[in-house]
Amino acid sequence: MLVLLALILVPFAAAAAVLVIDSKHAHSIALAASAITFALTLISIAASYEYGIGSLSLSFGYIPQLNLDFSLYATAPTLVLMLMASIVFLAASIVGKYFMGERQRIYNFIFLIAEASSLGVFAASNLFILYIFWELAEVVMFFIIFMYGGYNRRYAGIKFIIYSAISSLLLLIGIMLLYSSTVPHTFSISAIIASSASISARTQLLVMLLFIVSFMIKMPVFPLHTWLPDAHTEAPTTGSMILAGVLLKFGGYLLLLTYLMLPIASHYAPYLLLIFLFSAIYSGIVCLVQSNVKRLIAYTSIVDMGIVGVGLSALNSVGTTGAVYFMLSHGLAISLLFLVAGTLDELYGTLEISKIKGVIKNFAGLSYLFIIGVFGAIGLPLTAAFIADILVFIGAAIAFGVTGIVPLAGIFLMGAALFWVIERMFINSSEATEPYRTLSTDVMVSGMLLLCSSIALGLLPFLVLSL
């Protein structure tokens, strides 16, 4: 259906419009495009209910000599991830003007390219097109960090692009090996899955290793995670929302594809479980010693992406469904936490936990957004993460027994760190810190969008789980 193509073309067209129309309208164009994209995502989900998932696909010739089509499709996981991306980008577009000020034209151009390419990664039905969108999203995120970040933005941006380039190179080599090993040669994800048994064990193992290192960088997973705290600390608020809320899920999606396309990967799932388990617990411990609130939130992302890996490595429908739902819930909750953290930086001029007190006294609404956002991050009932946690750990327990639920310790550790932040920065009002700036209504609107989405998907999970 053309709705999938429109999902990608609308942000691209809006990006072109931003360049030629008066810059004072750049924010409005980006906001309108993100709202339309969100509506198109809802239409895609509705169409999947009405006509079936298989109806959401399109393909036309691209490079006949390589048996390559420009093709898009929708599966249950990709629709969930596109829903997540469209909500996060809409929330980020609402507050773009508040955080970017007058730097609207180039920023919104880059922002819209990031939105289109992110949706393209999830909608692409062949690995070649997926890689093009993947690489484009990485490049524009580099510019968001490098051009609009904090004091050390250049260091963080260069470190980000180096790690991203390594991840992308490994992914590309793996894709080419898969293409050359299939008969007939194809980039089609569904065709590779169908013919995976005919790919030699040696090739499968090599491709699996390439993909594993690539997604360990992208998710990220210990010890290839060091770029993430630096990137989040220096990125602008909207950049952190996009990076944590959407781009980290590229790695989780690649892991899902790895298990689907390479049967040999299932034999190594227990070993990958141990890596994800250690990464989640290690990052949870590191959360406890952070003094910068954005850096702390960045480490919670590593905990949560480790949990995603645990669910996918269970290799059963419960764990896989839970992992995909966890990516959705994490995208909403982490974007909300970064939104509030970035707003605190604007209001108080610092991100140091020890230098901000009594936020609830001056900004009660913002404080409640953060508190409930923490509930959503750790998976309290009535939030989407609660449903995701239940599914992931039931699936992991079925596959690995007691070992499968050990990563819960990572969630408890990061929860302890986040509740300490709540007590230290928000509730402790004995010596309330005076803000430097007023709070924008846009922040509250954006936060409520993310918060309401998380609660709605916690109360009505069947809206997504029945896809």
C-alpha cells in the first residue's frame, strides 16, 4: 500500500520545503510533517487490522542487474517500531523551537531527514534499502550532535560517528555475504529467511559474528557502549530523545533479523544471553554512581537494551513479542526522561544532580512528568513497560529457567538510582534552587503525549499485541 511510501516521503518532502520556504515557518513545517506521519502510522495499523499485515507492502524495480527492488513492507514488529518512532518524533518536533531557538532551518531539515530514514529502516523489506536508511540516519544524528550539542559536542560527535561507522561497515559486509550466499542472489529479508537453510554453516557463523558486533555497538551492549553516555551528555535534548527513543532500536531490530535469517544463531543464544545479562547488571550498577542526570539516564538505556536482548534471545514467541513491546515502551519512557532532563538544563543551567533541588516547588507539572516517567521506565503497573517486562521475563524463564530472570537486577538497580534522583532533585524542597528561565507549555504538551501514550499502551496492550 502507498501509505508506507507516504510515511517516508512526507518527512523528505517537508525537509525540502524547509530549505525553500521562509525559515520562520521551519518549525511549523516539521511539526505538521511529524503529525501527518503519526497519522499515517495509525492508518497503517488500522489497515493491518482491516486487510491483514500482508496487504501492507509495495515494490518496484530499482537495480535489475542485482535483483534489487525498492521494497517496503509491514510486519507486526515493524509496525510497532514505526508507531514508537512516529510518537517520539512528534514529541520532539513539538519542543524543537523551545530548545533550538532561532536555529530552525538547518536543524529542522536534519530532523526531518532523521525521521524519514528511521521509518525507512523499519519499513524496508530488503537489506540493501535498510542499510541506506540506516546509514543516512547515523549521518544526520552526527550533525545533530556535532552542530547543536553542548560544550564537548565535537568530541562526542566524532566518537559517535567513529563507532557508528564501524557498526555500519560490519553490517554492510554481512549483508554482502548474505547476498552472495543465497541462490538466487537476493537482498530480500523474507527470501533470505526462506532459503536460510541452504546457506553454509561457515557463512552463517561469519555473518552472525559481523551482525553481533554491529548490534552490540548500536544497542549498545557492554563493552562497546562507551560512546553512548558521551553522545547523550552533549546532544541537544531533542537529539537525545531521537537517539535513545528510536536509533538505539536499530540494534534491537538487527538482532531480531539475525535470529530470523540465520538458524545457526539460535545455537549461540545462551551465550548472548550472558552478554546481555552482564551488560544490564553492570550498567545498573554504574547508574548508582552518576552525578549528571543525562548521563545517568543514558546508562538506563543500556540496561533496558540489555533486557531487549534477553527477550529476543529466548527465541520463543512470548520473549520476542515482549522484546519488541519493550522497545516500544522504552522509546516512550526514555524520551520523556530526556525531555525533562534537557528542560532542567534550560531552567537551571546545569545537569549536575547535586546542584538542583526542589524542582517540584517551582515546576510541579514537570516534576510529575519525570516521576511518572520513571514509573514507566522501571515497569510499574499501568505503563507499557509493565506489560513488556512480564512478557520478556516469562519468555526468558521458559527458555533459560532462573537465569532468564537474573537481569531483573539491572532494572532494580537503575530504579534505585532514578528514585534517588527524584528524592534529591525534585522532592527535596528545603532549599529550592531558583530557575533561570520560565517553563514552556510546549514541554508539557510533548511530555503529556509521551506519558499518555505509555499509559494507553499499558492499559490497552491488545491494540498492539494483536497485530
